[in-house]
Amino acid sequence: MPENITTYIPDNAVRKGYRTLFMDMADEVKSSRWLVWQLFLGDFKAIYKQSIFGILWILFVPLLTLGTFILLNNAGIFKAGNIPLPYPLFALLGMAFWQLFSTGLTATTNSLVSAGTMIRKINFPREALVVASMGQAVVAFLIQIVAVVVLFMAYRVTPFWTTLLVPLTLIPILLLTLGIGFILSLANGVARDIGRGTPVILTFLMLATPILYSTPKGGILGTLTRYNPLYHLVTVPRDLIIVGRIDSPYGYSLSVLLSVILFFACWIVFHLTEKRIAERI
């Protein structure tokens, strides 16, 4: 009577060699474009379903934060420093770029946990969940930019021609957000504390980054700011709009390089471990 023989083979990437890894990753992205779009639409409808104000909730958090800092600034408790345009415009513009990162990171961190049932029952590229969740941040950013345009018109402020370069500066922010999101989404599948703690850490980072105040020139905060990649990635788009130049091109170049490296490194880790995600969710 013949015996049943079970053969165990290593993971696909190990068996085929890592030379084909990026080709496999690119094929997965190409084949899952429709799925990413459908997941984005599903998330978008679910968030604002049965909501009276609907998509206007996107403006609630930045406007509430802005109003709080305006009151503190007028009361002399908080000093925004020397800024080249009206404070509401300066702050809302900075918040728009910051929330592209913070909203995207929060959404990507929770993307796998939110789709736990789907992951366990359906075989599909898990990257699609992370990328689709980033769409929430992009939509929120576009709506906030519309509010910024209205403020520019209200204050009769003319942006510099370098505003045309701003779309290019969004790419490093998106890459950094997705890169960190890949890793945090995996970690959140193992320990739910990651998802709960991410908004708290992001609030601290926002206060430690010159989003709502001018860049500090000295002290501990000034030193931390110079080595903070988020400072360069978030404030450079704003500077291109309001002053027409990049104050620290070297720091910005390093931040862009870090974003690219981190994105691909985290994507590789995610791709190699995505088959084991269902065991943890």
C-alpha cells in the first residue's frame, strides 16, 4: 500500500530567489488596481454613511485645532513667531500637509485589522488594503486644500509660482506614510496597542514639529527640528507656496532619500510576511 508523502517547500521568495522579488511585487500592484479602487470606495461610503454633515467632518479637526491655537495666540499664551502671512492661512496650510501624513498613517495602521474577516477567507494581495486606506487621507487633503484656496482669496494673498512644484513634494510624504503604514499594520495585527497608540504619538509629533508656529532657531526644539524628517517633508510644500523657496535643501534631500529607502524596505518586509497575516488577525 503506497504511503502518503507530504513535501514541504519554502516560501515563494526563497524558492525563486530574491532577484524576482520586485517583479512579483510590481505584478501584485498591477493586478490589484481594481481591488484597491473598490476597497477605497467601500471605506469611503462606510465612513460617511448616515452622517448629517458627511464629508465636511474632514474639516472639523483642523478647524478646531486652528481655532484653539488662534485663541491661545491672541491671549498671549502661545506665540506663533514671525510668520510671513496671516496666521489662519499659515496654520491651515501646514495642517493640510501634516494631516496627509497623520490621517494616512492612522488609516493604514488599522487597515488589516479592519479587514480581518476578508483576510481570513479570501486570498488577495494584502498591500491593496494598505494602499486603499491611504485614499482617505488623499481625499481629506484635497478638501482641506479647497479651504486653503478660499482663505487665500479672502486674505487676497498671491502664492508664488513655485506652488506648481508642490505636487512633486507630496510624493515623499505619501511614500513615507505608506512605508511606515506597512510595518505598523503588521504590528497592529499582533498587538492592538499599536493602533490605539498611533494617534497619541502623532499628536505629540505635531506639537513638536513647526506646523502651527514658525521654525525655532535655537534650543532643544530647534536642534530636534533640524533632524526631524517630518519637518522638512511637511514644511517645504508650504514654503514653496508662501515664500517661494526651500530654506534647507540639504535636509529636505536627505528626508526624501530616507522616505524612498524606508518605503521600499518596509514594502519588502510586508510582502514577505503577508501570507502569515491571517494567523494573527
